[in-house]
Amino acid sequence: MTRPATVSRRSLLKAGLLGAAMLSGLRPAAADPLAAVRKRGELVCATEMAFPPFDFLVDQTFAGVDRDLIDQIGIALDVKVTCLDIPWTSLLPGLEARKFDLVIAPVPLTAERLTRYAFTVPIADATVALLKRANDASIARPADIAGKVVGGLRGTPQIAQLAAYAKALPRPVQVREYADDAQSYADLAGGRIDAVANALPNLGYRLRQSDMFAIVRPPFGKPAFYAWAGRLDDQPLVDAVSAALLKMQDDCRLAAIQQKWFGQAMALPRTVPNPSV
């Protein structure tokens, strides 16, 4: 199996190439983007490798859900895959500026983004749910967070849905925002907050790391999904990636990757859904 090459921010900085990688661009728009990728034999992707279980570094090696998936896409398209480690805030602007072919970070599908980007079929369920301490009997259903303190990741659709859901409860919820998931889970473990709101796959991964937590079911959020993003004028390339992902659904490779990282397989739409958020 051909493993994708990884170009990290650290290695780019050491080589003095980060500015060049972000400023030079890769190529002008192609009449047939899929044929162009196959002709040069390389698919250049980008993500931020700091978001487990989807994208993270293990001994400076790219690992996670997206790594396992893009391995298979490279085989399906018969091309080398190069993965750039880029800050989250630069991913979609970099895509628009044609610095790379595809964003393989788990991008939440939203109605606004669908007007600007071409998305693959979903790679994971992103519906928002709650994580609690496993021994906390006071939270048996989502509405039980009324009057409690709940954390979430700052600036995300998940915390926006938490705030909207909290307004409908009979007692106010204190929403505490965090810069990273690790700190919110640490505060939950330490009893400084009562629950954490996050997407289901992220919570499933957390459960695999510790048995001191439990997911509160059913999820309180509207149905939502993560997908990969391409440019609107690169639809043939995005469609080819979607076709490969659907084959992975059919032969259970996708379910195996989900089970590996989330501890559960999840049913996904076979087309790009109309976002509910």
C-alpha cells in the first residue's frame, strides 16, 4: 500500500518553506481537474493535524480517520497523496487560492458553505451530543443539563447549538467555552463542569480513551455531518472522491475505520445532504 506523504508545518518551517507553500500556489484551474490530478500523479490535500481522532500527529507521523480514508482514495485514483499540515483558519482560504486540491479536515456541512465549496459525501456523523461523567446519575437525558455548567469548543457549530438548546430549558445553563477539547474534558473529569457538548465521533473517541465518561443519548443537536471540501469548479474530482468513499461504504472498509477510531460504525447518507444547520 502506498502511504501518502506528509508535509508538516514543523518541517516546512524548518526548511523555511511555509510562506512559499502558501503563497506560490500549485496550478491554475484545469478544464478537467480529475484528469489533471491523474496526469501529474499526485493529489495534494490539506488539513490541520491537531484534531483527534480525525487528524493528528503520532511521532510526527500523520494519523487518524482522514489519514486512513485518504490512503484508500489514493489507491482508488491510482495517485500519490501528499498531505499538508495547515492551520484550520487557512484551510478554506488556501483551497480557494488553489494552494492544494482538497481539504480533508472534517468540515461541518452548512448551508452557507455549500454555496462556496463542492463537498464529498459525508465521512462522519457530526450531530451534537453530550458527554458526562459515567457516575453522574443526575444527567439521564439532554434536558437534565438545565441549571448546570456545560463546556464546548469556542467558535464551533456545536457550541452554537448548545447555546440555542439551552435557551429552551426551564433553568439557565452556564455555557463555558474552551480553546481546545482536552481542557474541557479535563474540567469534566475534575468536576469543574457537568458535561461537554461535541460531535458524536469526537465523543466516541474520548470514550475509547477513558471509561470514566458516558454519552448522554439521544443527541440533542440537529442532524449534521462532516465532509471533505473541494472547489466548485473541481466538481469532477470531488465526485471521483465521493465515488471511492461510497465503495468504501459498500465493502465495509469505512465501517472498519469508524469502528477503529470511534468505537462504533455509523450510517451515512450516500449523497450530499441538505444541511439542517
